[in-house]
Amino acid sequence: MADAKLVAMPDPLYGEKGCIYVILRAGQVALDVTQLAAFLVEQGLAKFKCPERVEVVAEFPVTRVGKVDKAALRAMIARQLERETAELGKESA
């Protein structure tokens, strides 16, 4: 990975869970949630703190002053979850 940012994503049961956005180096493949959790636990992170979702992006959104816009990342994952929930609703109807 070239870079990664962790943000909270909405969760109906727990309120929030972790979503990690990653920018990959050329030729790299993103780890899935299970692989990432295994690595992080091996590094000493408590399992309950591991991200529940991995999203790959080409770049992070930035604020007007050039800092990573984590609010925009949280909004992006919230919209994605809404779309996925709506799609599931259409499939089951």
C-alpha cells in the first residue's frame, strides 16, 4: 500500500465500524478484510479495532488547505452503503 486512511462508517447494530481507504502502489493487490485483520493482529492491534471494510481509491479527497478530507471519506462510504442496501432491497423484492 502506498497510503491508507481509516474512517468510521455507519453500522445499524454497533453505530459505527471501521472502513479503511487505501491507495495501492503500482502492481499491488488490496488485502481483503481477513488478510488485513490477520496482519494487524499480528502487529499487536486488538481484533475488535480492525477495519470491517477495505475500499481502494486512486487518491484521497483533500480540503482547501490540502489535508485529507476524512469527512468526505465518511460521506463516500455512507453513500456506498446506502446504494448497496437499496440494491439488496430491489433484489429481494
